[in-house]
Amino acid sequence: MATDTSSALDLGEGAPETPAEDMRGEEWSRGRRGYRFVKRAFDIAFSAVVIMVGFIPAILLALAIRIESPGNPFYGQVRVGGFGADGKPSYFRMWKFRSMVEDADACLEQLREKNEVKGPMFKIADDPRVTRIGRFIRRHSIDEFPQFINVFLGQMSVVGPRPPLPWEVELYDAWAMQRLAVKPGLTGPWQVGGRSNLDFDDMVRLDLGYIAERGVMTDLRLIAQTVRVVVTGGGAF
């Protein structure tokens, strides 16, 4: 499964160009170097173990997805990873198990008026694009498993704000931009705090609270809470 970085992505004319100074990302990312070192070491070790342990089950799930719905069982989507030293957004391709029909993105515009989440996000409870296997793996966040590859490569962390889509960032105000001050994560306060039951402002408040208080114990606590949410499937569409 190939990955690529911002230099290889063609995002078109709609890519946001908000400077980093607008959301004070530099202020929040300079300190706590010891914590950042420990966090990166944990990301590498934890993601490597998960990838090795989950490799065979992942292959079986990919086959099941392919049998139910023709097409690539993996889905790569361009996400915003934060802001670079030049003040421009950085991008990466985030991977998932495909939980929708193959042409799901082409159907999005027809469904926008049914959006059930306030703010620059899109969520509907009974999305007709989701497959039967997709509903199960989305409820239990199994579709996110390939993102451990993103974590291992350093594009994401195990814990952090979820990476937004470029079109979502285009609609961010200065307050919301602050959630891009740290590396995006596979799980975080939004995942354990209600997920799809929360609106956009709730998500930003949770993310900014995490950024202000982040630390090793905070990350470990969120990982433990994530295990419970994954098992119960609470708050997911």
C-alpha cells in the first residue's frame, strides 16, 4: 500500500492557504520536546506491533470487503496534516478499509443537504453508500486500522485531533485552525467523547483542550478509553 506526502498530491485550486501564524501552531509545538520524543517512540513501537499482529486478520477482512463490493478494499483520502514551516498546509494520504461503495465520493454532492452535523463536517446516520461490512467496521472503528501505517510513517500519531479534509479546512475560522497545531491522530478526545453524536464546535473544543493538556498520561488514558469505545461501538455512524 503506497503512501505519499504533500509534494506528490495534486489538490487543485481549492486548497487552503491559511498561514500558520493565524492559529498559533508554532507556539504550541515548540515546547515539550521530551514528550514529543517519547510520543514518537511510542507511535513507532505501538504501530509496528499492531501491524504485525493484525496483518493476517487485515488480509482476510480485505478479501471480505472485495467479495461484497467490487473494487479496491483500501481507500486512500487526502487529509490536512497541519501547517509547514512555510505557513502552508501539509497534506498526506490517509488510509482506511473501504466501508462504502467504490464510487462513494461521486455520490457525496447528492447527499450534502442531508448532513446531520453542524459546521464543516459531513455525517449522516443512514448513509446509503455504506456497505453491510462497512457498517460493522465503522461502528467498531476497524476501518481505521490501516492508519497505523500512517502512524508508523510519522504522518499521524496514535493520539491527536482527527485529520480534516482540505475542503473542511477552507471553512475553518482562526479558532478552529488551532486544532491543526499538532500532528493529527488515529484516536483522540472526539472519538472517546461521543464521535458522531458531537457537532463541529464540540469537536474543536475537545481538541483544543487536549492540545493544552497533552502529555504521556493523557495519551495513555485516551488509548484506554478508545478500547472501550471500539468494543461497544458507541457514538459511531
